[in-house]
Amino acid sequence: MSGVPQSNPQKTFYLETFGCQMNVHDSEKVVGTLIQEGYRQVEAVEQADLILYNTCSIRDKAEQKVFHRLADYKKLQAQGKKFGVLGCVAQQEGEKIFERAPHVSLVCGSASYNKLPDMLVKLEGVSGALPPETPRAARKDAALRDDAFIEPETGVGSIDAHPAKTAQGGAASALADRAFGPMDSRGRLSPHQTGNLVRITGLDDRQTDKCFETEFTARTNPHRGYITIIEGCDKFCAYCVVPFTRGKERSRTSESVLAEARQIADLGYSEIQLLGQNVNSYKDPAGKQSFAELLAAVGEVPGIKRVRFTTSHPRDFGRDIIEAIDAVPTLCDHVHLPVQSGSTRVLDAMQRLYSREQYMERIAWMKSAKREISITTDVIVGFPGETEADFAETLGLLDEVGYDGVFTFKYSPRPNTPALGLEDAIPEEEKSRRLEVLMARQREIQIARYRKYIGTRCEVMVEGHNEARGQWIGRTSHNKTLNFTADQAPKIGTYAQVQVTGSFPNSLLGEMVV
Ligand code: SAM
Ligand code: SF4
């Protein structure tokens, strides 16, 4: 990060994100919150006063990463740097993190992000990092000067104002009061210290009805804007830690979502991706719009050329979504519909709440759509009790659906989940074998599916340039990567027509047509 004078008294922070798109977007909002609170983002751990990790615990491997990172940088505590763990591992492990990594000062689950401003004040109270007399508004102004902007990954960044204000002051302070104890005479929360160690937690909000709506979102992609429409999950699939880490399901009002969509369209974004662990169970608290209606309304926002959504749950996936895709051209020709297994017996054990037949009914709806819809999915292999016959059913399902992409996972036992109590664990080697067989089968399917595009013309959003190959990187409405050459350089973020000339298992090749 450059452009900020060394004498700048601002506190600095470094944030690394692990895991899914929800986490990536949560981080954009966390960064917005920190900037609003007078912090400045830096790109190296060594430059930061506060080091934050936004974590994922969907599988054991993801969870271990954060502890490795914390161990790697522990020595920096001697320089007065503070460490915070956010997200799913924070919520799952809670105060145990302080035992495993005593240099951590802040542990905050995603359902408690609304309290971050108060937690930061508490951290500052301990370090005295920001001048105590600096009012929050003045710190916000400082954060909004050009020199305080974060440096985006893509080179052209923006910080946009969010329509809904974060509840601060009264309500947040009252909540914080309960969580952390009384405020001192300066209006700061009294820090809870053990010797020299500060312990701040935000872990008790999983029953909240509030979504994390920030005044500012520090978006890292200047063309595709992510908008959370629903947080948490009430599905409790037997293998999944998400309902325990992200808390109960809660939706934003359609009004608030649409206001954010209009706002980012005004800022020049042309693609929107609606996010949630299960977007199909969206329930407008104001009772105005269903998910399909909201999707269509976002697609009709002036300036928006593409709308995507993820993730869908087969149980809640209605035909009205396909009708919306048929009716609104800006809705992309792609649906990600995780199946997890092709065996109804395993789906029952997973508590997925649908059968293979019901899943295939949804696939039939998609296949009867006016436009060809590209379908992708998630599959877990080696769930406890999965027999060779169950696995064969999953392979058969891949052939029957003809997926355009499959995200494959080996079952990983997670804390608190019902599947932990199941017998007949599948040995690791067998899980690995099934994973390889599945991936090989899907590769063949994709080779055939991608080959069909040769000779067609696709519109792509230009996402980047590969210097080494002399190719531009584009994305189709079907969510396929289409690398192409062009006589005249297209601008990143614009749309181009590309003639497809070749295909690979995971990408297409083409030439821009003028
Ligand atoms: N909410 C989405 C859904 O219902 O599919 C996605 C949740 S999760 C972030 C993404 C994927 O991780 C899941 O679809 C599932 O395939 C995989 N997953 C979740 N828990 C897992 C576990 N314990 N072991 C292996 N894979 C898991
Ligand atoms: Fe996890 Fe199931 Fe909820 Fe998806 S729907 S987040 S897999 S519990």
C-alpha cells in the first residue's frame, strides 16, 4: 500500500481471508467498517498494527490453515502488534483460540460483526492507538481521503456507501455493554485483561435477526459487486458446520438489497452476484418479494448487465426461478445447485431433505428453460456409510445431468455436526480413490460439454489479461472462462463478442470479433 505519509497517525490493519465467496464479501464489509473507524489497510503483515484472519471451518484442512498462520507470525507480538480471528473458526473454537494462540486479542464470529466498531474501540482503549479525542465522524472523514483508500487487487478500486447504516451508538452500545461490561468515563468499554493479554470476544449473537449491513463496503472487484441477501442457515445438513458458525437464517429487506443494487450500478458496476448460504430460502422481512421476484427486480436495475446468485438448495429451489431467468435477459444462464450425492439413501443420512428424483425434477425444469442453462454442483464423497453402490449412483447422476462443473469434497468430520455420531466411516484412502474416480468421470463430461461451444459466438465480460500468453480472459454468462486474442485491446470490465475456436476441460479459447 502506498500513498500514506509515514507520519500518518492512523492505525493500520492487515486482513487475510480464507474460504468461500461469503467470507470474501464479509471481508469487504469488515474492511469498510475498519476504514470507517479510522484504520488503514496495508498489504503486508509486517506493516500492520492489527492482523486479522477471516477464517473458514467447512473442512478440517481449512481450519488448520489459520492456526499455522497465527504460529508463523506469533513473533510479531513482541512489536506490539495485535491479532484477531474472525469468521467460522472464531465462532466454532471461541475462547479456546486464546489457549491455543495466546497472542490473539480478538475473536469474533460473523454474526457479531455489527459489534466490530465497539470491539475496535475497546482494542484502541488498550493500545491508545488513536487519539482519544478523535470523534468517530472525524476518523471517518480521514478514512475517506484518497490517501486512505485501500489498494484493490484489480488495480481500480472503489469504496461505496452502503444504503443501510450500521446500528451504532445506542443499540450497539447497549449490546456491547452486556457483552463486555460497563464503559469507562471516556465512553470506552473497559478492557478485559489477563496480565498483558487483552481478550475481546464477539460470540453470542447467533440468534440475532440482524444482518451485517455496513455504511461502507470496500469492494475489491470493480465490475462485479457482491450483495448478501440472506445470512446464516437453518438447514442443518448432517455434515455441515455452517448453521453452528453463522447462526440462524435472516434475510435483508428487498428494499435494502435493491437500494444497494442501484447504488453499485450508479458506481459503474455491471454485474451483481447475490449471496447467501441458501439464497432460495430468502424471506423478505417486509413480505414484499420472493427470491425469484427479487432476482428479477435486481436484473431490471438500469446499468446491470448480468446477475448471478449462489448458493441454491434443491429443497427450496422453485420453478419460479427458471421463469425469472426466462423472462429477464440479464439473469445469467447458470445455476449452481449442490446435489452432494446421487443416492437417496445417502441424501437421507445427510439430512438434505430431498430425494434424487426431486433433485432431477429441478434439473428437468432447467433443461426446459428457453435459454440453455449451465449447471454446476457440489459433491461430497465418503460420507459415513456410503457404499460402492451409492457411489455408483453419484457417478450415474453426473452422466444423467451433464454438469458443466463439479466441486468435489472428501467428507471431513466437523465439530457439533450430527454426522459425527454416524458409524461406518469411510477410510481416507477410499475417499481419495472415489474422489479421483469422480473427477476423472466429470473431466470426460466437461471435455464433451465444452467442445460443443466451438464455432459459437459468446459474449464475455473482460476480466483480465494474461501477459505471458498474450490472451484476454473473459467470462461467459454460462460462467465459463473464455480466453481470447484480440486485434484491438478491449477494456477490462467491458463486454466483448468472441468466436469460440477451441476447448479444454475447464476453459474455452477464442478470437474477439469486432
Ligand atoms: N450452502 C451451500 C449448500 O447448501 O450447498 C454451500 C455450503 S458449503 C460452504 C460448500 C460445500 O462444502 C457444500 O456444498 C459441501 O459440498 C461442502 N461441505 C460442507 N461441509 C462439508 C464437510 N463436512 N466435508 C466435506 N465437504 C463439506
Ligand atoms: Fe451447510 Fe446445508 Fe446450510 Fe448449505 S444448506 S450451509 S450445506 S447446512
